[in-house]
Amino acid sequence: DQQVKQNSPSLSVQEGRISILNCDYTNSMFDYFLWYKKYPAEGPTFLISISSIKDKNEDGRFTVFLNKSAKHLSLHIVPSQPGDSAVYFCAARRWNTGNQFYFGTGTSLTVIP
Amino acid sequence: DTGVSQDPRHKITKRGQNVTFRCDPISEHNRLYWYRQTLGQGPEFLTYFQNEAQLEKSRLLSDRFSAERPKGSFSTLEIQRTEQGDSAMYLCASSLGQGMDTQYFGPGTRLTVL
């Protein structure tokens, strides 16, 4: 049972444009959400996070939006750069089950120069 | 600042053999996690430690899998009698164990069972 879903396996964007990666979740008990970036043959690298008490968090070119009523999370990258090309995973934590993270299946972003 | 390290990075073994992986977390981190990732999937939680105590185990962690974290520092994950279905990337992560706790991942160990 996939509690965190990333329905777009891949996304291509022109350099300088906005990249929008989406994530949906099913469990209303999730209280903390994160985005990780992964290059081939490396482990996931933490990018940005958001608590369920907020609806937006910004860090430089990266902004995460949380819509709790829709159980939807998105990551905006502006402007996109070729070095952003990677697989992006969203993850969520359920407050009452210890500290395991539930991950989506990932979206492969390609930024075209 | 050293991140999470894992050893080995790659392991090829024959079915039925035992394998052991090591993870060294970020030094001040109290929590240590093991995940497994297969092709086209996100990481799946296996188990986690708070210091030396193993606090949670996933249903994915069959009795052929055992993890330890002696003295609350590095951790080992052993798989006994490996099967082809065990082929995956095994990821280790660590965190401070406070508040909205972010997990930092190591590079992973790629296991191939022939």
C-alpha cells in the first residue's frame, strides 16, 4: 500500500524555466514532509522540508508547498539548472509510528540546456 | 564534516551466502536507519536504532536479516542465506533524533545476489 505517491515518473524542463514536481499522500497522520534529490550511484540528499503546520517553505531556488486538505505536496525549482537533473523523492513521516519515513517512487527531472 | 559512510559500496555474492554491511553515521547523530531500495521504487524502511537500542523493525525485515548497533556508534546489517530477491541498494541514514528530524543518507551498498 503506497502511502506516498509520485505519479509522474519523469519531467523535462528547459533551463531557466520552473520545474514543478508533485506528490500526493493518503495518510492524514503525516506531520512532516521532505524532498530528497538523488544522483545515480549515490544516496538521497536532503533538499527541503516542511512541517504540517505550514503551507510553504522556501530555500533559495527551492520552494515546497503543502496543501493538507488535498493531501498534496509540490516542489518548485526556479530557475531550473542543468545540475538539477536528478531523481527527486518526496517523503513523509507519520507522527505516531516512530521515525520511519515513507517515500514516493520518485520523479526523474531532466533540465535541458 | 563527514557524512554518513557505508562499506562496501558494492557486493556481489552467490545465493545462500551470508553478507554483512557496515554503516558509520554522522558522529553526533543518535538515530540510525536502514532502508532498502529496488529499481523504480523509493527507499523502504527496514529498521532503526536510537543509540544502541533497535526500536522499530519493518515487516520487510525477515528472520534472515539482523541489524546491530553496538555502543550506539556504527551499525551492521547482516543477511543470512541470501536470495536473489535480496538484490537491492541498502541505504543507511542517520539523524539527531530531535523534533522535525531530518535523515541524512549514505551512498548505499549495492547488493547483487547471483
